[in-house]
Amino acid sequence: MKVWIDMDNAPQARYLLPLAREFERLGCETLLTARASNETLAILESEAARFHTIGSTFGKGSLRKAHGLIGRTRKLIEFVRHQGRVDLVVTASRAATTAARTLGLPSFIILDYEYVNLFFYRWARSHFVYPSVISAALLRDRGVSERRLLPFDGLKEDLTFAHVDLPSVEPYPFVNGRAGSGVRVLVRPPAEESHYYRSESLELSMALLRHLAAEEAEVVYSPRYEHQINYLDAVPRWPRDPIVLQKPVPIVQLLKAVDVVVSAGGTIVREAAFLGVPAYSIFRSQVGAVDRYLASTGRLSLLASSLDFSDLLLRRHRSLDPLRQDSRVIEGVAEAILARAALDHGSSGAPRTRRRQSSGQLPRRRPDDD
């Protein structure tokens, strides 16, 4: 089979690239596409991946996002039509699933947060590949057909770290000898442009910065957007100047170089928790099942207000203790996807990419007819 894998952002690249390699190990041909961003491209280039850049950042605002989504979808359709036989797509990208529906390809999305907007995935009749700690009943209640659910025992981070020799990775060498003897805290502010963003997450993030300054912690600040760097100026005094990450840093190197991770949601706090780095979430939207599971294991702490900052253990911790090592989760996920795709195709074999709608027009919205 020829598996198309599309990556919309850097976190997706971190788990989809290992999955692509697993498909190749199982004898599949892979086609990789990625939306252009400095961090995503840096990850792919550092791994010597062969990929095609399709589309760029959409910008702020619902109109720009809608225009960007439509534009990238059309580019993906046109690109894939010229790639010969393509049998399925694995992604978390709305543009790729929409393109797959137009091209008549089965699509599989990797989902680890059940409260994202599912409209495009449902409309595209995507299969949902998700950790079994997420309730299937909840997904069914949100309109996902039972036969499109594909749970797996494990977490998305089992994919991310599947091919990484963790002991051999050196901590990231922060420049100018700033190793210091203090506690180093990685801080990730909220995704302000996401549809599930709540202002309480930003307010708590700002309170956290003030608290860490008062505790004289060394902050490693990982902004999602350039304007978030300005939030550091709202702190009256920094005993230790924050380190602002201006370029992508390999995730394991980064996590080995810090003592604590505090994030307003997102992948990085789950990656830290999975690897055993003390992890705290200040995410103020609906907490997902994966975060609740990690909290139940003691690997993640959920902070609801600044009153909970007393629970932050600011102490040196520069070793990893992965939730699992040498797991075969990624192999099981890849095999399950291929088996479901083969079942969808039936005994006639996998179809070639359809050559219809050459104008690139997106299909009209209609109810999911599962």
C-alpha cells in the first residue's frame, strides 16, 4: 500500500514521522506532506525525511483560517492527484481529511483530545485512531460512527518516542554557560488561536510567570506566537533572565535539560509526563481523558488556579523515567490502520486515487451517511 501522511504542525510531525517509518518497515510506500512552518520543517529536516511542503501558516482570525484551509485543501488535492496510486491518508489535518474525502481515499486521524472540533473529520468519514482511555461513548455521542472507531492501548507519545534511544540523547546545551545551579522550568503559554482557547489559561499563565520570578526559578520560555514574548515584560523583575526559545529544539534534548514543565495544554506537557519529567498543566478548557489518565498515574498535576502554585515542586530533576520502554504500540497502530484500510477496500484491492472534480472545487457539506 501507499500511505500518504500529512503534517499540519510540529507536534504532528513528532509522532507521524515515526509512524511513517513503521509503515515503511511493514513494506508500505509513504508519501509525506507538511504545511510550512519553521519548527515543522526543522523536525523533518533533522530526521532527513523526504517530504513535500504544501501550504503555509493561515494567520489569525476565522476568515483567514477558513481561506487558508480551503487553499491548502485544493493544493493537496492537486498534488496527490499527480502522485499515482495512493491508498489512504494518516493525519490530524483538516485539510488532508477534506482532500481525502474529495479524492475518495480512506483517512485515519490520530486523536488524543476528544474535545476538538470533529466536524471536518466526521464529514470526511475519517477513522478515529485514539488512546483507549478516551471514552468511545463520548465520541459516539459526538456523532462518530462505531465502525470508524479504532482505539489502541497506549498513548500518542508511544508513537513519538518509539524509535528514540533515550539514554543516548544529550541534554540541550543552553548557551553562554547558563546551566546554573537553580531550578530550570520550561513554560509553554496557551494556544490563543485555537477554537478551545479560554482567556483563563492566559491569566493563569501570566500569574505563573510572576510566581516563578518570585521563586527565582530559571524560566525557559517556549512561546507559540511571537507576540507572547512580550508577556515576559509584564513581570516587574526577573532575578534570572528568562531563556526564550527562538528556534526549534529537539524535544528529548529539551526535556532532558529542564527540571519542570508547566504548560497551558498542548502536546509538550504530555510528552514530559510520559518521560517522567515533573509536569504541570494550567490548561483551563475541558480537560481530556489522556490528561486525566496521566494525572491518575501521578505523572501530571492539574493546576486550576494560582492557589495551586504551592503544589509546584521546584527542585532539580534531570533524569527520565518513561511510562513505557520498548513498547510495540506503534507496530500495533500501523498494523491496525492497514487492516482497517484493507477491510474498507474489500477483496477488490486498494483503489487508485480518483481523478474527478478536476476544478479542485470542494464538495458541498452534507450529512455523514455512515
